Amino acid sequence: MCAATGFAAPGPDAAAARAKAVFAAIPLHFEENRGQWNSETRFAARSGGKTLLLTNRGAVLASPSRRVDVTLVGGNTNAPIEPLDRLPARTDYFRGRRSYTGISQFARVAYRSVYPGIDLVYYGSQEELEYDFVVQPAADPRKIRLHFRGADHLSLNAGGDLVVAAGDGQFIQKRPILYQQDARTGARRPIEGHYRLLGGQTAGLAISQYDSAQPLVVDPVLLYATFLGGSATDSINAVATDSSGFIYIAGNTTGGDLPATPTGIQGNNAGGNDVFVAIINPNLPTVQSLRYLTFLGGGRDDIASAIAVDSKGLIYVTGTTSSSDFPLAGNSLQTTLSLSSSATVFNTDAFVSVIDRSFGLQYSTYFGGTGDETPHGIGVDARGFIYIGGTTTSPDMPTTTTAYQAVSWGSSDTFVLKIDTSTTTPAYASYLGGEDEDDGRGFAVAPNGLVYFAASTLSTEFPTAGPAYQQGPTGTENLIIGVMDLTQSGNASLPYCTYFGGSNIEEVRQLFLTADNRLLLTGWTLSPDFPISTNAFQSKFNVNGNAFVTRVNPQAPPAKFVEYSTFLGGSGGEVGYAIAGDTSGAIYVAGYTLSADFPVSSDAALGQFGSGIEAFLVKLNPSVTGAGALAYGSYFGGEGFHVATGLAVAADGSIFVGGYTTDALRGTFSVLGNGFQSGFAGGYSDGFVLALK
């Protein structure tokens, strides 16, 4: 259950209103009290000329002329206070001879068990304080009563918001929105809830009948949004996150006016398409949220395709380069671009680069032969070995003596590479493919070094291994799903591999490895008989093709290999580009759709199809069968062309989506107000980053 408080004053002129709107988008930060506040204060946040103080007794909203104490009637007066989401910034105060330095900042502060089974969490922006009452099963939210000591008057406006008048100003608490999700069917049921005035400057909650054995759920909220682009063509191709909730993005740009930070490896575009790597902290104010941005590339085209970050803060990036002067560092496997035999053809090699915690280039190498190498995944294991995988057309790509397949077979093969950065030779390198075209698209690495991969294949003789779910192809183009152990040699390095698909065409776009070693896959299919599980969200195939969402267990026997599989889409056609999972078992999928009837939820950020091509984000609960599995679904777009290409889920449940757009996403929201770039830059395309929770 969520409520928001906004300060309001007499109407300003238009210029002041615009300035206020920008200020309102800046997130609050809570400072711990180290002596800079009065002794009753535990944490505090400033909001313009007003201050929010969090004390042991409750919250205090203070201005130069008025103080309003917000207490919970009948609540726990000794509720533990816990700061959440530490921010990297610190605050210093110097007051005469006294100083208070290195004061920690936090994005949220929680009061635990303010009523039995109910927590209270404060957060928000500079002009909108928000707080959630987190209500556990069997807890009673009707006990919640808010007393506003120091207020002149309480009232309810036409929208059901609570208006607290204090002096010549007021603050507004938005009407709470609640729903419950049935544990058996997954169906959502909105719960009617509103404030009620109790007299004596006190307000409570009136809530309709609900199942007290089930938790109340807060709708997903768009927390952060920004464009990232310049005057040329810009695209975000991959997204990752770390334990702090930072967003790591990799893409490419043909321009030179992206806002590179002083700590970057390369401050300008060196020519053609250049890679860019950026780090965003969505909890920081607008301009400050861009923590790092660097160009990375040479005089020709360089394009990033995958990014990863490890527990030490090292950033791993891979992609393609045709630049003979791509930046190199460390014990490079290959120090020159492998040129084709034709003087008029510029081939592409893979590149692998590592950015250290000081934002320097710690390691960088070419890898490839005289054809093209296109990596689509990168990962690192617990011992620090780096793995990439993708597609190659080179007949002479370097391989190791331990390779499963030392030579190419078809016109394109999948490839796998393992790097030990302490040496200049590959730890493992191999082709993997059949007699026709094979396109390695999905790769993930477990901490123990096992490599999980997925490919699309036209080959009828792609090697299978282990108790394969499907021994051979059933359609024109099917999927390949497999496991490699690169500590082994030859045939032993491929312990499992299977075909997977229907009678027509399907292509995989991404693979995600869960903590329990299940594989999540997405892409698109034209096969009406694509393997679908009995508990599918959508069992109906639409003739123009749909995305698919599939979870498999490579350790299981064939009969139990497919744990969940569903079509996803409407009548116009769609492609799933990115997929992720969380610890609860939910599956998140992003991509693009041409369907006006794509499945969206009632709380969608954009519930209607605009025109052209729309990005989408979906959250599915695979433990629920049928329509109830849709936990969240939304378009993102409006006019123009929008594609979601990257997706990551943070430990706190935040969802990060990246992609590119050819317009200002006007159908989703009029202004991307809290990002470091609030408008479309005017080139052919801009990248975009969204954070939801």
C-alpha cells in the first residue's frame, strides 16, 4: 500500500512552474544524524525550504514557519529504524569550529513493525515524499491511523487525496492504491481503499473486504527514465546491474556528443560507430545519476553486444570491431585485426575489454579469423576466467588443442572462447556447429565455469549430446540448447546438447541462467507447434509469429526438460530480445511488438498500442496457469520505432530496461523528467533506460 505527499503553494508563473517540475524530479536522500540535527532526529531529508525529520516517535514535516508532526496512533513507539539503499555520496557540514564530515546518505528509511506485521518505508523526490505501508498476511491495515499535530485542517479532495493545510501552504497525500494476487490462479483483484477523516487532525484508512491471509501488493512504479543519445544514431544493446542497484549499459554511437565523463577511457568518438559504456545510479539526482560514460573504439566501426559486471566491480564488455586501432591492454590474445583476403571487404573481429574499478582499461584484445566474429554473450566465473560466445564465419579462427571442434563446418558456426588474462593464449577456443548456418545467440556462465548456450540452426547435423530432448530438427530452423565444460577436452567438453523447436522457424535472442541452473530463453517463432507446456500463459499461436518464453532444465531427463514454455504476443507479431529471472521464480521479458492486442496489465505504464513498433516489458509468474500468470505487462513507446534490447533485475526487485527509440516516447510519458537527459536529442535514434519497481 503506497501513499505520496506533495507540498503545494499558491500558483507560480509558467517559468517557475517549469523550474519546479525539474526540481520535483530530484530524488530525496536521507542523511543519518551525526550531530548536525537536533538530538531527537535519526534521519533527515531536505525538500526545498522544507525538511523531513524522522524521529523515534515518527516523522516531522518542518518549514521555516510551521512544524507538523506525523505520528501513528496506537503504533509501536519503539519501532526499529533501518536505513536502506546506501548512496555513494556523502555530506559534510562546517559550522564554525565544529565539523560533521562523511555523513552517509540513503535512498530509503524503514520503520519496522509500526503495527503488528506492518512496516513503514519513506522515500521519494524533492517535492513528493512517498511512503509504503508494507502489509504482511494476517496483518490489519485498518489499524493505521495518522495524526498530524500542528496542521490547521485536514480534508479530502475530489480524487480522494488527503490534503493537510498548514499555515499558508499544504501537503497532499495521494490516495493509496491496493490489490491482491490470488495464490492459486494468480489473478489480480483490486482492493478499494481510501482515506477517511476521523476528527482531531487524524485520518485513517477505509479498506473494502479482502483476504487477510494474502499480502497486499503495491503496483509497479516507474522510478527512473532517461534518454541517452546525441545528434547522430545511438543504440543501447545490453544492460546489467550490480548489488548496489547501479545500471551498466553498453551500446554504440555514430556521434561524438554523448556526455563522456572525465574518468572515461576515451573522451571522443574515434571514427564510424564507437562503443560506449555507461554507469547510471538511478537513486541520485538528475545530472548526478550519470556516474560514468566512456567511448571505446578505433577509426572504423565498433559495436557492443554484451556487458557483465562482477562482485569486484570489474566491467566486462564484448562486441565487434573492424578498427585496426581498437584500444588494447594487458596480455592480449591477439594484437592485430585479422584482415580478410579482399582489399575491399572489412571483416569484423570480436573484442573483449575489461574496465577496472578506477575506470581504466585493464584488459583488451581482438579475437578472430579472416571472416567475421560476432559475440552475443560475455561472463566471468568465480576464478576470474572470462567467457564469450557467438557466431563466426572465419575458416581460420584460432582454436585450442582441447577444442570440441577444431575446424569450421558450415558457412557460419557457433564459437566459444575462454580467456585467462594472465596469459596471451586462449584457455579454450572451439567451433561448434553443423553443415549449414548456425547462429550462437545466448550464453551464460555459472560460477563453476560451466557454459550454457543457445543457438539458431539450419543444420540437420548439429552435434547432440547426453539425453537430448530432441535428437534432430523438426522444422526449417530450430533452436539448439546445450552445456559445455571447458575444463574438458574434445567430446567430453560437450556433455549436453539438444535440438528444440517446432515445424517451421524459430530463432533465439537471449538466454538467462537462474540460481538453480535452469535456463530461460526468449526469441520468436513461426511454429504453431512450438513446444508449449500445459501451464502456459498463452497457448494460442498467432499466425504472424510470437515471442516465446521458455524455461528448461538441462540436468533433467527428456520428459522433464521443459518446465515452462509459452507463446507471448498478439496478432501483429513480436520478438523477445531480453530475458531475466528473480529469486522468486518470476520471469521478465522485453522486446518489441507490432500487436495492438499485446497482453498488458491494468497497471501498465502504457496500456494502448500507439503506432509502428512498440517496446514491451512483461513479468510472468510461471507457477500460475493461463491469464493469471501475467504479473505485469506494458507497452513503451507511442509514435515511431522502439525496441527494448537489454534487461536486468536487481536484488531489490528493481527492473532495468534499455533499448533505442526514434522519438520521444511520448505515448508512455510526456517528459522523462528524472533522467540526466530529459529530451530526445534529435538524431536518428537515441538510447533509453527505464527503471521500474
